[in-house]
Amino acid sequence: MATPFLRIFLHSLALTCLWLLMAPSAHAQRSAEEWLRVMTDEETTVDVARLSLNFKSQNSISARFRIQTTSKTRTANIQISTFEFDTSGTKYRIVDAGSVSEQGEILKEKVPGSEWRPIVGRLAPRLFSAALQLRPLGIWKVVSYRFLSGEAPSPSDPPELADLIGSAIRLEPSGITAGRKSSVCSGLLPSTLSSSDFQSRTGGDLKKIGIVAGTVPAFTFVCKANAATILLQPSPERMILLWEGVFLELERPKNPFLP
């Protein structure tokens, strides 16, 4: 019969073995979350870094891509490149590029000219489509809304507003689509809003819409219908969109990436 000390030792050993078995899978999951697959063919795989979207200007965005090519006659070649896109969807250029060594180090390479090229062919349109789906852009789900005063939804709200809950909303530099309504935009500007900035621009209070921090990352959509459509980003998984005088609370749905 095992002594109490031996039973404790065996239990601890079992927990240690279980942790060792789970650790590689957890690491693999974190690695998988870092990159999203854009395309795969016989000799090429392309991934995009999940949180790499950057706003270069009002009319351009950039994202980091990993392009791996293999063939029967040579070893795999992995390139890490940052592509910049004009948000009109007409042209792109490579901002920087580097190859990955056998030790996993990124070796920077000079980009000759970095001239703009048309978004045509098989690869470039797929890369642009992938960049448009990286947060804070892409598809989000409306989970609730609040009025400027901070009031929550009520049964007396207009049906077209209440029906937005549970619906999908698409955010792109060229426009916003929410339900049956859409707004045409010509770009967006990233910024950081303080409580006083937010109040002066909207007349609202950050705390009343659930943001207790003194500042919050924000994006201003330059739209024809509403020049001050503001998107707030309290966290990577949560957004708040000022839409026709109402703050829509958005969450990122599972598996929204469809390049």
C-alpha cells in the first residue's frame, strides 16, 4: 500500500507530465494565432500577421506578410515583407522585406525603389483583401448599443435600431455597412482621444459608455454622410462605433477571416 507521501509524489508527478504534454500544444496555438493563412498552393503559402495592420495615412494601410516558397529542387525560402496599399484598391508597394534564416532570425533586405504597382493578378488582390479584414477593420458583431446619455436599450426603441443587435457590421476605409444602411467614406484617421477630447467632439462621456480609462485609441472615418463617424477601440476584441447618434457596441466574431 502506498504511503501518504508516495501518493502525493505520484499525484505531483502526474500533474507535471500532464503540463508537459499540454505545453507544446498551447505554444502551437499561440503561434497559430500570430499568423492567419491567406492562401496555399503547390509551392507557396502566404500568411498575414494578425495584429500588423497599420494606418500610414488617411488613404493607405500596411500589413506584414509571411511568404514561403518551396520546390522539389531547393529548400524552403521564407520572406517577411510589409506591403502598403492605397485604400482605393488600385495600387500597392513593398515597404520593407527580409528573409528568415535557418536559425529563425529575420535578415533585413533593401527594397529596390519601392515603387507603386497596380493591384492586379493572383497574389496582390488576395493580400489587399486580407489586410482589409485585420482589426480594427473587417467584420464585427453588434452586441448592444447605448445612447449619447449612456442609456441602455429599451423596448420602446425604434425597430431598425433594436434589429441591429446580433447583426454583422463591416468596417472598411471606403465605407461602413450596418444592416441595410451604409456610409461611403474616403479614408480614416487614427488618433488617441482623451475624455475631454471625446466630450468636446461628441458631447458624451467615456465612462457612460463603459470606458473608464482616461484615453482610448480611436479612428475617425471621413465619410460623406457624417464627417465625424468615430470608432473607439477599448480592447482588441471590443469596439464602439458612433453610428447616427448612437454608440454601437461591437465584438469580434469567431473565425471572421475569409481572404
